[in-house]
Amino acid sequence: MKTSKIVLLSVVGLVVLLLLILGLGYFGVFATKTVGKAQQNANREVFEQTQSYVEGKRQELTKDYHEWLNAKPDDKIAIEGIIRESFANFDEDKYLTGNLYNFLKKIKNQ
């Protein structure tokens, strides 16, 4: 009788342990989908406000602007498309002034 109780308790213990492992695994997946996603979004938002990111975007726009100034009319259309795509989520109101600001606003509003 004692042996059967020990075996039964061992089996029940294994089942409980297995259910606990599966439950924690599903909790990890849930946490990754919610908290992990929010953390990644926060990291991305902070990155996009760093000086190196903003300065890189300014330099990219300056290069594109000079290419656009020297381009043929058909090439200007292609450059404008690239600029629209590259700067779609860039907040020019916060980070740009002068010619670059006006140029980017004009391109985005077309």
C-alpha cells in the first residue's frame, strides 16, 4: 500500500511539475508579446531621439538635397520618392530648420 501511494504521488508530482513548466512557458510567451513589445517600442523611440540618429538623418537629407539640386527632372522624382520613404517617420518640426526643413516639408506634402 505504501509503495502504491509513493508511485501515485510521484506521478501526480510529475504531472504538476509538467503543468507548471508549460504554464511558465506560456507566461513567458505572453510577457514577450506584451511587455517585450512595449520595451522594444520604447527603446526605438529613445533611439530616434538620440543626437547620433538625428545628426545622421540631417546628413542624409543634406546629401539628398544636394543630389536633388544637381539632378535632371526625371531623377528629381526618384530622389523625392527615396526621401519620402526614408523620412516618413522623421519629425522635421523638432530637428530641422532653414532650407532642409522647407525642402523636406515640400517633398512630404507632394
